[in-house]
Amino acid sequence: MIAVGLTGGIGSGKSTVATGFVQRGAALIDADAIVRELQDPADEVFAEMVARFGDHIVAADGTLDRAAVASIVFNDAEALADLNAITHPPVGREIRRRLDELAGTDRLVVLDIPLLAEGLAKGRPARYPTSGIIVVDTPTELAVERLVMSRGFAAADARARIAAQLSRSERRALADWVIDNSGGLAELEAAVGAAFEWAGALPHSEPTTHG
């Protein structure tokens, strides 16, 4: 198994890059997707979140209103810490389970973990084995434009979300490979292909033993 960490700021196009890797045969472990699975109304995580934040985070159809949760935790460090305490342990266990299933294979595994770069920037030890870190880099104003056009953000909200994350230079400093997503889809496709070839030649990663 060759595991690579994939990171990029909001609006960078990281999900498009992850899809490009999957189309080329990589296995994807998407922390956000795992979170959504664990926030199903039938899951204990959902019940714990409602108990902490209240019934107003439940949408009319009985599912989690993620926008309501985001509005609560964005400017409230204590609420964010409580949310992380609820979600991070089960997500970590599921990521490790999936990595253990792939250990010993020749698969290229992409670890798409939103706070991967933030943890590394703070000097925290890596929770999962990786042979390299890929950063998707996009100019701030282009990221804002994409968030407004494709995800319905207000421009001011998009800029606030970007400002709350690592800067482009901080994120790039962590990279073993940078994918420049400042152009069109054709340029991005070529950049993903080059990154895929680079990642496939990396040394195998050790199986995960802690988290």
C-alpha cells in the first residue's frame, strides 16, 4: 500500500482531484464522507450531536442539518471542540479500519482528511501512515469565485471561510507535491495525471498502528 495525504483549502478543487485519482485506480478514504455516514439518524454520533447542540440541527426530514451545525461551530471554539470530541474518535477508527484492509496490497490510497494540513502545521505527529503529501493550490479569488458559483456561498462568507484556514503559503510548505488548480479542467487533468504517476512511484507506507 502506498498512502498519500491529500489536502487543499475550501474551494481549491480537492474533491475533483480525489475523483481523478479514483478514476485512475486509486482507493479513496474520504473523511468527510465517513463523517456523513456516521451522522446518519440511526447512528450514535447523530444522537450525541443532537444532545449537545439541540433539536434545531435536525432538518425537517429527520436528517442532520449540516449547515445549521456549521453556523454554530464556525465562530465558537468551544462548540467546535465538542463537535470534534463527538466525531473524531469514530471517524479515526473507521479510517484505520479501512487502511488496515488495504495494508499489504499494492494499491495507491488517497487519504482525503480536511484538517490534515492544520495538524501537520502545528507539529502534531501524523495519525495515519503516508508516503507523501499532495496539496491542491488555488488562488484565493478563484476559490471564492468557485464557491460562489458552484456552492452558493456569499462572497464575504467564502472569504471568511478561506481566511479561517491555513494560508496558501503555509499549506504549500507542507507539500511533497503541489497540484496547481489555477487553470481549466484540461490543465487540472494533466496535473492530476502527473501527480498520480509521482505517487505511484513512492515507497510503500507502513500499516497504521495508532491514531
